Amino acid sequence: MSEATPAGRVHFVGVGGSGMSALAQHRAMGGLATSGSDRAFDQDDLAAERSHLERVGVLIHPQDGSGVAGAAQVVASTAVETEIPDLVAARGQDVPVVHRADVLAALLGAGPSVAIAGTSGKSTVTAMTFEILRRTGRDPGLVTGGDLLLLRAEGLRGNAYRGTGPLVAEADESDGTLVKHAPDVGVVLNLHRDHMDTEKVLAQYRVFLERTRGTGLVAADAALCGLTDRSQSRPGGPRSLQTFGFADDADLHGEDLRQTASGSSFRVDGVTVHVPVPGAHNAENALAALAAAKACGVPLPEGAAALAEFQGVARRFQIVGSRRNVTVVDDFAHNPTKIAAALRAAQDTAPRVLAWFQPHGFAPARFMRDELADVLATTLRAEDRFWFGEIFYAGGSATRDLAAADLVETTRARPRGAHHHLDVVPKPQLAARVAATALPGDVVLVMGARDPSLPSVSAGIVGAL
């Protein structure tokens, strides 16, 4: 085993989070000693997530430093403050602390692997690729940030699986660690403004593709065309570099895209593909997954047949329920591009959308403020409603110098913005506001990230209706 995957017990700090919990579960499912802590567990939050971890063998400790004693290694992410008790204890006891990304990099380098990168759609494409490989008998592994409904139905949390075949993983660019990974198949989906400037993300993509050992796959998008220019690359890189998309010059070219309220269909190399989730962005996601599976040896007809059975990902345009002919959808959208995609998918199914978005932190809200205002001014219809929740604060040293009302003001200042029904609706008031506003035929769209209570918010709206 490598230094990042020792045989002794490994302790994961912040193990309730989606990315960290996936790594902890994957390790525990392999019969290796695994423990973790999370301050949300100490506050009796996330009981279901804790139960899933314990069920697969992850031992949960209080986040008071006690779990570090006897550990061979402690794993933390960029989001974990350096002064929390577990990390203080690790330094005091000379227990090595490694970054979450190093653990994932070791897994991706240990055997056949597929890593999905991009500023939007990573979880969905990872899930689609996993399901295609699984349904075609490849027995893949999984490490991702979104919970697959297929695995939830099997009693698992849904974001990790230990298989004997290729590991399919979501590779994150938000903290600059994408450059650590060297998968057999590396996929780059898109480039949008999210956590950092796009030029910095593009630089990560270049290194990621150069480190890919087998096939590099890049969306045939104008913003990414430089990634396939060999003259711009350093020596090395993938043995094969291909493009996919609906652009005419894509190597794997989708065409004849047709959308309905429940999904879409298109053709690729003479094969008809049915995508059972709505939105043009999910057709693009499906094409990326087919390209990744093809690079793993799955013929397109088999991949298309498997994809038609795709079960979806929790909080990725997930229909939570319907009452009074009003449908409630829960979505992980948290940057301008994802919010626009979710809004358009909802608009395709309803004459009016009641959308609520909770920004997932003060720094992200500042970073996306102007672009989000532009997106809302051009995407919202006059009949739609858009409400901001107060900015989510998870603790720590964030500078809280912005409020949801500031985001409303910025959006109203945009051309057409004054025509939209914009407001601030705090989370505790949302269900009552929806119940008083919704009309038959409406779609209610709840959006946001990081806050573990959001699924219960959507369920509460269904109850209020």
C-alpha cells in the first residue's frame, strides 16, 4: 500500500461531508480499519449519514481529538480548520496528516480508473458512468460527491462503492488539487466560473490531462478547445486525446437532440440514446458518460441500453413530491451555470417556476454575485418567482459582509431585472410562502449546496402544500 493508503487505522476529519464520507466508506468496504469525526455528529445532526457510515464499518468518534490516538494517519480537506481538536492532536502525537486529494489520487493510481473533472455536472456524469459500467458487468468502484439513487435503494448512502473493476471518481478542481490525479481515463466536462478564476482552472485541466495515463476526453466546447491543441501541451500526456459533444467537429458526435419534460434523446454513431432525466445539460452529461464508458471498452449500443435505465442522483433535479398539481424539485445547483441549467429544465416542464436559492457561503456569494445577477436577468421569465435564502454559514472564520438582500439589489439593477419577482425568504418561512403562492401546474425548485438540511426543506414544502 502507498503512504496515502496505509494498512493501519485511518481517521477522517469531517467524515459527514460528501467527499470525505465517500473515501471513508470506500476504505471501510475493503475491510480496512477506518474511523472519523464530524462536528455535525456531535450536535446530533445528520443521523442518517452517520448510520450509513457505521453500517459499513466506519467507527465514529467525537471531534475532540480522541479518535486520533492509535491512528496510522489522519485525513483532512482544505475546508477543515487547522485548529480543530483532531488536527491539534495529530500534530501533538506525530500522526501524519494527509489531504483528501492525496488519498483519492492514490486510489486512482492503484488500478484501472476514470476521473471526471469539470465545473458543472461531475456528480451526474460520474453516476452515469458508474451505472453504465455496472449494468454491463464491469463491477466498478465509486467515489463521488452525489448520492446515487441506485445505491440508496440497496441500503447504502450512495456516494461510494467497492468494486473489483475500474474506480469511477469525481475529481474536484475547487481547491487546486485536480493536478494530483493520474487516472487511466480523464474527462473534462466544461469550464465555468465557480470557485476560482477560469484561467486557473484551465491550467489545472492541462496538467490533469497531461497526467492521464490512457485516454483523455474533452468536451468539444470553444472554452476548452485549447486543451486538445498538442502544440500547447508539454511532452507526455494521454496516449489518446478525443473530444465529445454536440459540436459538428466532436470525435464522438451527438446529433438530433430532442427534449421532453421527462428526458431527452439523441443519436451518436447511428445509436439512439434515451436519457431519462430532463434538461439539455443532462444530454451533454450522458454523451460524456458514454465516451468514458467507451474508453473502458463498453460498445456504444451496450452503453446506450444501460444509460436508459439510469436512476439519477440525489439533489440533481430530484423530484421530491407533488401535491395540488404542484411539483417540488430539489437540486444541488450552486453556481450561475448550474442555476441557469436547473431553471431551464424546470421551465421546460411548467408555465411558472417558483425558485429558491440559498448561497453556500459568503466567499462564493461574493465571487458569483455579478454573474449570477446577469444569469437571472436573462433566464427568468416574467411569470417566474425567484427567492434568495440567507447565505449559509457553516462556521469558521468567514467574513460575513454580504447578505441575501445585497444579491437581490444587484439583480434588480440589471436590465429586465425589475420585471422579475425577487425577494428574500429565510429558510424557516419558505414552506409557508410556497403554500400561499403556488398554483396548479407550478414547479417549485429548491437550490443550494453544503447545507445538509436542504432535502428536509424540500420535503417540508411538499408537506405544507
